[in-house]
Amino acid sequence: MPPGQAVRTRHRPLYYGPVPAFRPGRWDFRVMGATEDLGSYRWTWEEFADLSRTDTVSDFHCVMRFSVPDVVWSGVRAVDLVAAAPPDPEVTHVMAWGEYGYSANLRLDDFLAEDVVLATHRGGVPLAPENGHPLRLVVPHLYGWKSVKWLRAVEYMTADRRGFWEERGYHNRAEAWREQRFSHQEEPGQGPPL
């Protein structure tokens, strides 16, 4: 486990705001911003469900100092999504957008880590509504607020910009193994100014 974390196999899901209703006929997922061809990409729920899927096993680390070991996720790997919707060569970061305008910024390298997945299932069953159904981003090496629930879009960016919790004092990077919890821990020059 990363430093400062305790193992917990059960926990109450944490989130900001209400749990959104899922309406399959109106739901879509988008990739936008600095794409290679300057266009945007869109998948309906049926189209997204037909994309190539993979299973991964990873630990989940919450900034609230607990970790859940060996979580089985199933979904679309971020590297496969990027192959289907290529970014411009100048892209350095992504913004993951959830329902209600929630966002989390990530370095492109973090987003493209081998175990990052856009998950539809956990433990072999569809995600529960409070855990992000129908789609959540899972970035195992970063704290959980970067694993955006109710994911609706990924925006490619050529410069960093803080997301929802990063604007409210959380660390810009959030690497669990380095205990990057709060913005006051950032080194000078790391991330955009507050």
C-alpha cells in the first residue's frame, strides 16, 4: 500500500452532488479538444458498449487514506480509446469530464498508463449508480478523485489546467505513492498557478 493508506475492503462511495440518472437513449461519450484532425468523436451508449473491452485488476487509493486492494474492473483501455480518437502531437494533458461539469486533469502519460480503463463493470457486474454507472475512469496510480465517475468526455489539451478538486486545494498530480494530496505540497513550477 502507498504510505499513509489503510486497507479497507468495504466503504461507502464518496462523490460530490447527486447521483445522475442514466438514460441510455440520450447518453453519449465524446473525445474533443486538440484532436489530430481537429474534429470531435462521439459514441452512443450502444456504440460504446461495442468497443473492445479488457479486464484489469488494481488497487484503488482514496485521498481519505484508505485503499481497496485487488479491484477487478472491465471496460475500454484508455490507450485503445486514444488509438480510436488520436490526439494532436502537441497534446500534453487531458481533462476528464463527468456529469454536472465535474472535471479532473491528468497528464497524458498518466492517462495512457497500461492499467487505465474507462470502466463499465466492477467485480464482473455493471457499476452501481453511486460508483459511476454507466462509465467511470479508473487511474489506479493516482488518488481516486482523478478516477472520474459518470464520465461523459475526455478533452485533449496542449497545456495543463486544473480540474474541479484541483481548483479547491487538492494536488495537481495526485500520485498516491508520493502522497500528493494537497496543493500546498506542490513543488514550485509544478502545474498551473492557483
